[in-house]
Amino acid sequence: IFVHGNVGKLNEPFLHYSYHSLEQYMGKMARYTNWAASDVCKKHIEIGVSHLLFRPFFTFFKMYVLKLGFFDGVRGIIIALLSSYYVYIKYAKAWEMINVKNNGKPEADSHSKK
């Protein structure tokens, strides 16, 4: 990073709030998961159970246990759950983008009854 001008030091923590309510967070999440799902589709991967079940679970585990979210009480569990939900929605939307064709009707998968 190149800085033109003076560089200072903060004497207090810099608190950055990306959103002010759950409603605002969910709105942002809807946009961000659309973008993330498009990126997943560009990678041409097949979305399976591991993406829809295990990746969200691991995200929760990472946020709540490994990153010590449990120390933050209710806030910690809310953030961990929302983060895992984000991952689930991202892959669900990617699956939908890949598999839903024929005027918006899902293609029958191999387990569907006809």
C-alpha cells in the first residue's frame, strides 16, 4: 500500500458495522449469494450433498468453535448460524442455476419418480 500524506494511529478500536439489523443483513446476503453462486457456476463443479450439508456445517463449526464465537454468547451463535446459512444458500442457488431449465421447472434427477 502506498500512502500519500500523513499516517496516524488510532487510540481506540475501529468498530465497523457492515449492517445495522438482521433485515439489512438478509438483504445484503441475498445479493452476495447471487454473486457467489454465479462464481461457483463458472467453476463448473457439480453441486452435491457435501456442498449443501457438510460445507455449511463446517462453516458453523469454524465460526463458533475454531474462531471462538461461543465466547460472544448469543451474538456468536447468530453470526455462526448466519454464516453457515450463507454457505448453504450460495450452493443452493448455484445448484438451481445449473439444474433449473425448461421454463423454470427443475430437471428430474435420477431419484425422482415419473
